[in-house]
Amino acid sequence: MSGEHILIIGGIGILLVVSAVFSGSETALTAASNPRMHELVRQNSRRAEIVLALHQRKSKLIGAILLGNNLVNILASALATSILLEIYGEPGVLYATLGMTLLVVIFAEVMPKSYALTHADRMALAVAPLMRWIVVLLAPLTSSIHFTVEFFLKLFGVHLLSEQPNKEREEELRGAIALHTGPEPELRQEQQMLRGILDLDEVEVDEVMTHRRNVEMLDADTPMENLVEAILESRFTRLPLFREEPDNIVGIVHEKAMLRAVRAGNVDFDSIDIAEFASDPWFIPNTTTLLEQLQAFRERREHFALVVDEYGAMLGIVTLEDILEEIVGEIEDEHDRAFRGVRPQSDGSYIVAGSVTIRDLARDFDWNLPDEQAATIAGLVLYEARSIPKAGQVFQFHGFRFEVLRRQRHQISLLRVTPPKRMPVAVP
């Protein structure tokens, strides 16, 4: 073997190293975590800024890397073919094809990409400055290639999207949250909170409100002495005030405002009109999303709103605490009742009050039940049964078993719910 052959073989080795850098860079830069890069930018990382800049020009980045990678691979194969043709003649073409295929696949593709997959962020930060210059140098060629690709794709009716749709971004984020798991209970709580934040713009207030039948209200025509007693005995600090009929809400009575009025009056109760110090009621449509209502609470600096339907009939009330509980879970204080409506049983079933919401069950037990047609577990059974079931009836849908234990008039008040058994996933 002559010295010229040795130089060519050395050149082939260098080209394979360059090809490995291109292959590993492609995998690392496309697999690098965007959220982590943003966090590093907040910590003044210049390399992370370059990675994000390359992500924004991903088509040019991929074009430059593929162009460079193919150039060095083809050049290495051509050099190997020329050497083996001199040594072995015509069979040298076959030897060069087999040899270079193995070398390129093992050392220039699989090995660097395997490393890049397991160290994506670290490698992306390392190669980002080099890849930025390569993208700049090859920009004229990659632009021409990109234009040609778009032209031929349009001939077949395919249009490239300039950015990822919002729905896909949200699905990607939800998938990342689902992967945020571990044995620590804090991780589960964090996962539930992150899901709750994403759901704020999808959940409407009538799904989390307190229904009107459970709302304590005051009658403005009741003697003041009795009203004061009712307010002091209530476990709520804000109570709707109606006149003549419950749908005619004329104000919201705040316990502190009432106490100030009574203290300032220094007269008998009959001389005080409760409507004078009640604040104006705030009515919101039941189709308002939790995100919209949270923003409205902040703007108006209020914590309490009355939910009405399209006909103006009051459906219930929603508070700032109701929305916060959708994010952080149940917030209990000294006035809350301890019973939450769910009791696990030894056989794996659960005794559930009909008023428990499907969202609470999904958040606390990871039950996958639809909440589009009903907000409560009783409402779901009524919707699926298409009738008002009797106590003792059993239903099976969505993989769950529902047994009606108690019915009060036309309302299901208690059920036994048996969730499906979780089957272990077989790993080949």
C-alpha cells in the first residue's frame, strides 16, 4: 500500500468523524428540550440562545446538516471505491459498498445518534455554535433546496406548516406532564396542579359551581334580627340576598359589612335595611370558562359571582376558591365539612355521593370518565341510563360498574362505583 493510499484512508477516517458530528448534531439539536433551553437562557446562557435560534430556523438547520452529512459520506465512499478499485479491480466496487455501509451505519450514524439521544441537551449546547456557522455558510444552497422541496410538495397538494398548531403544543405539554411521575407524593400533586392549570380554559363555571339548591340565601323581607342571626350562624361570609322569590337576587351580603352596619347603628334592628349595605350582585353566564372568570375576578377584585343560564335563571354561585381548588385540589378550612363524598371499600369499589363531580374523581383517583354531558357522577349515570334509575339498578359503561344505592325523589344521592382493574402492560 502506497503512501497515497494511506493518506486517502486517513481522509476517509476524518470524513467519517465529520459525518458522525453532523449525525449527532442533528439528533441532539432536534431532541433538545425547549423548556430547559428557555430556562438556561433566563440564566444568561449564550449557547442556549443559539440552540433556540436554530430551533426557530429548523428547516434550514436540517437542510444544512443533511447537505453537509451527505457530502462527506459520498466523498468518503468515492475515495474508498477508488482505492479498492486499484487494489481489487471490479470487485472493489462491491467491497467498497459493503465496507463503507458498515462504517457509516455504525460509526457515523448509530453510535453518534445513540449518544446524542441520551445526552441531547449537553451535546446540543456543545455543537450549537459550530452548527450556526454551518447554517450560515450553506444558507444559499439550503434555501435553494428548501424552495425546490416546497415546489414539488405543492404539486402534490402538500403544504408545510410554518409553526406547530396550538392544539399539538398543548398535547405535547400534557404528555410532558404525564411523564412527570415518581414515587414521591409531591410529584403527583405537582402533576395534578399542572393539569388543572391547562384545563382552566376548557372547563366552564357550571362544572365547578355550587348548585343553587346548596346555596344559603337570605330573604330581604325577613326581620333584621332574624337575618343577623342567620348570617352569624352561616359558615359562609357572603350570602345572596333575594326579595320575594329566590331568582330575584338584589344583592350580596358580606358578614363584615353587616357587622359594621349593626355596630354603627346603635339602634334597634328594625331601623336597619339590609339591602342598603349589600353589594350589587354580579351575574355571569354559565358558559364562562374558569380562565376567563379567574381573570375577571382579578380585574374586578371580587371573589363571588352568581351563575345564570341563557334565560337568566340562577343556577348557582362560583367563588375564587372554587377555581383555585381546580388547580391545587380541595382547600379545607375550619368551616368546611370533613365528608367529601367518597369512601373507598375493601373490595376495591367506592361509595360515592351523587353530587361529587367527575372532575374531582378524575383529579383524585385518575378515573377516565367523560364530563362533556354531565358535571356530577349522578348526572353521568342519568345521561347514560337515559332514565331515572331505581335503587339497586346496576349499569356498566366506560369500563366502570355503577350501582345505585339510594335515590331521593328524582335525584341519585348515593352510588357504588367499581373502577376497571388496571392490567399490567406487557413489555416485549
